[in-house]
Amino acid sequence: MASETGLKRTPLFDLHLELGAKMVPFAGWEMPVQYPMGVLKEHLHTRAAAGLFDVSHMGQVILPAGAVAALEALVPVDVAGLGLNRQRYAMFTDAAGGILDDLMVANRGDHLFLVVNAACAEADSAHLRAHVPGVEVIADRALLALQGPAAETALARLVPGVAAMRFMEVATLVWEGAELWISRSGYTGEDGFEISLPEGRAEGFARALLAMAEVAPIGLGARDSLRLEAGLCLYGHDIDTTTSPVEAGLAWAIQKARRAEGARAGGFPGAERILAELAQGPARRRVGLRPEGRAPMREGTEIFAEESGGAALGRVTSGGFGPSINAPMAMAYLPATLTEGTLVYGEVRGKRHPVRIAPMPFHPHSYKR
């Protein structure tokens, strides 16, 4: 569904307006950035109970089961070793070892199910079609995310089978005759689920969840502060074609089978650089930053080694205030020689302020393993 502005609308657009959402353009879509509760309270509600996110702007793609080898030629992760009804984080890389997009890949038995970023969905589909046979882009299903410590309790009232699921498991379950493709995963650092369902059933399903005391609607503003507290990358900001998976701190997602001496070592775009960085370490790396005042350091803030003079060491890629940690936080790419606890300086409006390199996540993850 498209509006007169040319922006696309999700199946929940009218519900967002009814709930008082502030709508903004995002990756070619009209999306809710916040509701009357406000970003701060939405963030804290998700950490304490359960938040419902409309993520129907994300791309959903099906590949035939026989496309495993073709997909492995595009990503540095072990797709062949992905167990039945399991999901894995992956990234498309380019010939220079940069990241074209990050995505989720699920093994659903007779096919693979991919979820890709909204801003990259068309490019990803074209990339897949150029290299993988049998690509099917799903255009008639919505995608919702229910996140937070009460997510299981709430969702299990409608779909009891979700209680048995563990982190990164996928399942096909039924709600009032509608087939739900569910994964126990999310983008907040909290326990939770992502639910793909027929677009015609999305509003009824969302209303059934929102009728529960634990569940509140959450917009893009809190989604961003939640993922930043969790130390998770946002494509186009913290990762892109100028960053390698190793620089980005995503080496954990490259399994042994695809590394040097592995059963299927290399064979993906940029393998020479990525495997070299795995062996020798990158020259720079994504790090967490904790400013020593209360003022956030936003994206683009330059980071320096000294309080005055000298060239910039790097710049902030994501930054803001963390409601759960009650403090500012940021990420940046800095020389790999700098260690946690090192004091550096961020330049804000011509003045340099102290900031320390800090471990991530800023707020602990709460996945159900």
C-alpha cells in the first residue's frame, strides 16, 4: 500500500494513526517513530514488560532448500550447517570485504527464509536473483516483533507453542487459522519473537496483543535506543560497504567451517581480506564509548586522542542516551590498538569532551537459550 507521497505503508498504518503514532519517512515507508507514551517510556516498557513493533517494512525472501551452496557463495557464514528450524545471523559481503547488508537466515526444512533490511531490500533481491536460483520475494505478509521479558507470556496466550522455543529457533504455528512463521529473536537485546503472518490478519493479531496489559506499541525511536544499548549494529550507520565484518566486531558470526582450514573455507566475496583480518586482526574496530558527562555524542562526532590538536582517530557511527543505563552511549570505529578504559575525546560544537572506550553491550542481553 502506497500513499500519495509515494511512501509505502504497512498493513498496520491505520492502526498506528488510531494509536496516536507520529509517522515519519523511513527507508521509503511511513513508519511510527513514537506513540503518545514517548520514546523514553516506550524504551523502559520494553525492558520491563513487552513492546510490539511493526517491522513489516523489512524484506522477506524465500530460497529453495537446494540454494544452500549458492547462498554460501554470497555470505561468510555456515549455511550448510544450519540445523532444521534454526536461524542464523549473516551478512552479504562485496569483493572488497565490505558489508552490503546484514540479514537473518532460517532453515525451514524445504526452504530457507531470509529477512533483510528495508533500505536494502530491493538491492538484496536483485543480488540474490543474480546468483541464486528460485528466489521468491514475499509481498503479502506483515512482520511484527514482540520484545521484552513478558513477550513469551503474552504471545503464548494466543500461540501456546512459542513457550517451548529457544533463542534463534523458528517454528510454524497457527493462530485462528492463520499460519505464523515465528522466530525467537529480535533487535533489542531482550527475549522476544518476530512473527511473519498474512497481511490481512496482521491488524487483528496486533490488536489481540495490544489488548494485554503487558503489551504496548513501540516506535522506531525506542527501537533505536534499545538496539544501541544492546550493542547491535544498524546498517548504513555502524556497518556498510566501508566496514568489514571483522572490523565491525562480527567475527563471532563467521563459523569455523568458513574460516581458514575450515571444511568450506573462503569462497565468499572479500574472503581474502576477511580471512586475513581474522588471522592478524583489523587495523581498526567498532568499539563502545561512554561519555563522561550527560550529553550524548551523536553520529558524526569526531573522536580524538588528545584534548586539543591532532588528527581525528575516527567518528561516532551511532550515539544517544540510554534510558536503561541512564547515561549517554555511542559506538565508533577506532584504531584496534586502543583498549577498553582508554580515555579519548569527542568534539561537540567545537569543544572536546572526555569519553572512555567501554565494553558492549551497554545493557546485558536477556535471550532465552
